[in-house]
Amino acid sequence: MRGLPRNLPRLVVGLDWCRISVQITRGFSKHLLSFFYREISAIFFELYTTMVFWVFGYGSLVWNPGFEYDEKVIGYIKDYRRVFDVACIDHRGTPEHPARTCSLEYQKGAICWGAAYSVRGGPEREKLAMEYLERRECEYDLKTLVNFYKEGDFSESEPSLTGVIVFTSTPDKESNKYYLGPAPLEDMARQIATAFGPCGNNRDYLFLLEKAMFDIDHEDDYVIELANEVRKVLGTGGNGILKEKKLAGPPHLPLKSHIPALQLHPLPEAIAMDS
């Protein structure tokens, strides 16, 4: 199954036909003209109703999507790795004491495991899902299209899904007020160990991500290393994984206004093109 862009070539063809339909239909009888436009309408209706919205989760979306979806698929994207470089000031932290949450950093040859979610049923359901995600992912200023590879499908050239949306963050402190940048592991661990916001502890976010990756049998070495450093700060030690619990964000978070409705940024050329 393909994602949203599966239908784009056909959609473009359909739009081209619409643009030249005036030329094509010159001289048509009323009966033939009516038949022609009925067929064109049927083609567009089929395209409209079979498009699928897909989003890739690599952080809290892996264990707590929080929106109504039709399918969840475990898999990975290429040439990206997790980093904890984004400030969270309204979920797991505050403006005075921001949390550190996960984003993606381009790294050729890297693989990032997570979960892709599909939403079918037309634009209204997609709109509801996107509005929810934009409230929740308000610190992420980019929506990028990625190729997604389903677990068990190990083709290097053919992704399982194309055009999957992933929320990412611009790695630039001047243009992105939420970008914290890298820091020594010990400093990040102290920040994560102490940050707290309306949705809970920053450390719980990290521990639940660690557990989520363990549960899908694709642990992230960097997440494990950071989690263990946080345990040292807390004085708990060991490699214990936090027990799962349901986390719910505040239902009244305003929609972000500093990010355009949907700007899709292509990936570097290293990925054959897809939060």
C-alpha cells in the first residue's frame, strides 16, 4: 500500500486533462459532453476517496498516538536518527524550565524505527487528525515527507509507503525558538531528570520512549544511554524500564499560529522521494 503521493501522478494527469478539456471537447454534442464530464468526475471522486493520510511517529506517538487512526504499522525511515534537541515548554516542561524532547537529525545511513499511522475516510478526518497533531507537536516547525519501510520489508529501493508526514524541527537557534541544540550527555540528563510540565515529568517521556522501543523490539542505543544517565542523576541506577501508563495532554491547547497549515519540505537527495 502506498501513502498520499501514490495517487499524485494520476491526480496531476487528471488536472492536465481538466486544463485541456476545453480544447478536447470543442465540437462535442451535448450528450457526448455530458458523458465526458461524468467520466472525469468519477475519476476525481475515486482519487479523492482513496487518498490516505499517513504520519510517522518516533517519539511519544509510538506509544500514545492520541488520535483516531485506521492502521498502525511498525517500521523505519532512512538517513535520520533521534536527538533530544527540542525544548518543550507546555507539555513536559515550562518556559522557565524547558524539557528536552525528541526530534530527528539527518545522518546518512542511519535508521530510525517507529510507527506509521493511517487516517482514511476523507478530508474531515484528516483535518481533525492534523489539528490534533499540530496542537500536540507545537514545538516542531517542519512537516517533512519521508519514505517508510515496513518491518519485514527489507527492499533497499522500494519503500512500503511514500509521502508519510513526519514532524521535525529546524536545527537553528536563530530561526527556531524551540531548538536547544546538542549538549553533553550529563547536562541533558540533569535537565531531563528535573523538568516537569502539565503532561508530566520529562524523565517519564524518555523512559516511556525507551519502553516503547523495547516493546516493538527495536531499541535505540542512544535512548538507552540517555535514560541510564538520567537514572544515575536520580540515583536509581540499573537498566529498569518504566511501566507503561496512559498519558493524556491538556484538551484545550491552542492551535499553533507560528507554523503554516501544511508546508511539506522534501528530504535531502540521499532519500529517494517522501512528520
